[in-house]
Amino acid sequence: MNLIKNIKLTAFSLMWSIIGMISLVDLFLALWLLDPDHMKEFRLTEKNPVVIELVELTGDMSLFIWCKVSGTILAIFFGKKIFDYSEKWGLTVTGGVLAFQLWLLYYLMYGG
């Protein structure tokens, strides 16, 4: 039984790490596109109206970065809390978030 618990914990930790890494890639790409040399490209390529609103609200990336990092930390924290409460639900919820993040990575790398 201990082996199954270790496999679940390893799977959860792997999913948790991949979610965080994809979030970092997304943040890196947004920061790169908001470089003054690429600002025109950002306005043409950014599809998320929330990101556009946050950038226009402050005139820079500060609020967006804070929201992005805080949101990622909260998602990972709550995923861990759910996993601690119920491994089954923790793996299910984290798997759903991972599926979305993998779709986001595909979208970022290859477009719509």
C-alpha cells in the first residue's frame, strides 16, 4: 500500500511541477512580448482581454506579473491542500489544471 501512496505522491508532484513550469513559460513570453521593441506585436498577438486590461491599467507589466505569480501560487497551494485532504480528488483536480496548462503551452507554441 505504501508503494501506491508513493506513486500517487510522485504523480501529483510531477503534475504540480509541470503546471508551475508552464506558467513560467507563459510569463516569460508575455514579458518578452512587452519589451518596448515588441509592444506593437503584443497588441496584435495577445488574446486574453484580462491581460490587456491589466497592462493598460498600469501602463506596464507590474500588476499582470503580480496577478500571474499570485494566481499560480494559489492554484498550486490549493491543489496541494486538496491532495492532502483526498488523494483521489487532488489528482483529479490537478490533472484538470495540468490538461489546461498543456493546452495553453500548445497554444503558445503553435498558435490557435
